[in-house]
Amino acid sequence: MKKIQSFLLEKAKNECLPYLKGLPQFSSFENKLSFLIVGSVASGLCRKNSDIDIAVVSREKIFDEISKNTSWKEGKPSEVMIGEAQLHYYGITLEKIEQKLVELNDFYLYEYSNAIVLEDPSKNFTKKISVLTAVNPMVRKQRLEGKLDMLIRRNRAIKYSLELRDIMSVGKIVFEVMSLALKVIALLDDVSFDPRKRLFNTALKGKIGKSAEDEVRHLFGLIGQIGNLRTDSEFSKFSFPKEMNIFIGLLSHEAAAQGFQVGLEKPDMRFAER
């Protein structure tokens, strides 16, 4: 996989970057744009036929100019073939990245903490963003303590959803709890996780994740019981909350051992799964 990543990185540097810098909407802003490789090529999770994703970072006024006649504001990148490689590129403002990182947005933290800088002439991205990324210990502390606290609270809330006797409500909150648990594991291991496409695979890459994988799979298996819940007795015997509570206790013990706070005075809603 590293060989594939190296090959695509070279292609991005030697072919995609010159192409982008030559585009009329970019050429007018020489030395004012930063070009970053993002996505699977940046994270190393790429394959031979993976797309090359490049973010063009600028200040807001410049973005308004370079984004004309594009769908970037709607979240759709531009596409072009560069030789045999598919290039996806889009513009984004430095201000938006900064705002999302301050909000501790999981996707932005993953995307821009893993970003590889192709060109950053004014050092806008490097200077402004580096202190806000996932490599900052204080960012990790806020995320871990906040997500662990939310995990504890949301697992308790499953009891209320069971009282409603609606399996859709139960299923929704159970998957929310599983997502939080995976993210807590990744943060305990201090490994990067992909919150959108590969959460299970990326969150369990570390030492704790590998040792916890069987238990995580077991908890996922318990979710299958939801489809059989019909009577009051069946809802009351649903074993997921109890077993997850035991698992949360183990994660909490590890967090405390690493010096993190377990249990906040009030919930931080930034960590509620959307």
C-alpha cells in the first residue's frame, strides 16, 4: 500500500499540481493558494485506482473568485482525468477549516490532520491550522473526554428508548453508542479514524483496538436481537445496554490510567453523534 501511495503522491506532485496551477481561475492568485492532498492518498488507505483528491485552500475573498461556475459550495468537487488518474479538486476557505477544527468536527479533523501539503507559499495553512489538528494533545484530550462522557450518557439513554418499545428508536441509539465507542477506542490509542467510510477498520488499528475487536464484534452481534423484540419481556431482556456498560467501564479505566477525566459536569454536545 505504501508503494501505491508513493506512486500517487508523485503523480499528484508532478502532474496534478502543475495542471491546477495552470488553470485560469488559479493562475491569477499565484502565491495566495495552498494545495493539499487529502482523502485516501493522504491517509495511505489508497488503492492503485484511487482518485487523487486535492483541496485548494484560500482566504474567503479569493474563494469567491475561484469558486465561480463550480459546485464546491454544495460539496461537489470538480473532476478531470490526468493521464490514467482521476483528479478531484475543490476550493475551501482557510476560515471554514479553522472553524470546523475549533468545533472538533471529526471529519475535518481526519481530513486535514492527514492532509499532505503540496504547496503552501504564504504558510497560511501550516501556521494557522497545525495547532488545531488531531496531533495537538489538548485536542485529543477534549475529544476523548467529551466522547467518553457522551458514550456513558447515551448508553444510559437506551433504557428510555426501550421503554418506548420502538425498534427504530432502539436501533438508532444503539448504532450511535457503537460509533462513540469506536471513536473512544481510537482516541485511547491515539490513532486517526475515518468517521465516514472506514470507522470500524480505522478505529481498531491500535493496540487497544486490536485487543478489543472481539468484544466490539460481539456487541455488534447483539444488535441483531433488536429485530426480534416484540413483547415487554423481550425488550426488558435486551442485553446490549448491560454488556456495553461493562465495556464502557473498561474503556473508562483505561482513560483514567492515561490521565484523562472520566465523567464531565455537563455534556458537551459537540460529541453527540449526528
